[in-house]
Amino acid sequence: MRSLIVSLAALFACSSLAEAGGDAASGRKVMLKCQVCHGKDGIAKLPEAPNIAGQKEAYLVKALMAFKAGERKNEQMTVVTKGLSDEDIADVAAYYSSIKITVQVPP
């Protein structure tokens, strides 16, 4: 029952944060905690870290909230997200989602 309540609370928080949208300029300051693994440009610096440049803002919010709530497991992400407010999460998601990327399909 507890996990259901936590899940519903996280879902509500994620949906309202994603709808409101974060501030990319403020997210640039929060990003300092993320750049070691994900880079300033959202291109991962470590082989086990994903690229997040241009990722959908709502997805990033949902993923970060899940790490913060303990629903997703990764030691480093759990440590980092514990120190982020909901506003920080929305802002850093806005920052990384605002990075423009180009995709080249192989011939």
C-alpha cells in the first residue's frame, strides 16, 4: 500500500512538474551536479551513463523523481537526486531537453 501511495504521489508530482515546465537557465546551475557523468552537453562521459541531450522533458522529470523516490535504483543517481528539490528536477530536465541534437541515419 505504501509503494502505491508513493507511486501515485510521484506520478502526480511528475505530471504537474512536466506540465508546468522548468526553467532551463536555472537548470544550467543545477546541471553542475550532473555534468560529471552526463556532461554539460548531455553527452555521457562515462560508458554506463546515458546521453540525455534533447531527451523529452517529461521523461527526464519522471526518471529523476523515480530515482529520488527509490523506485529506480542506481547508487549515484539516488545520491544526486536526494539533494534536488522538485523545482531543481524540473529545471535540470528543462535544461537538458532544450539541447538541440541532430540525428544521422546510417546509409
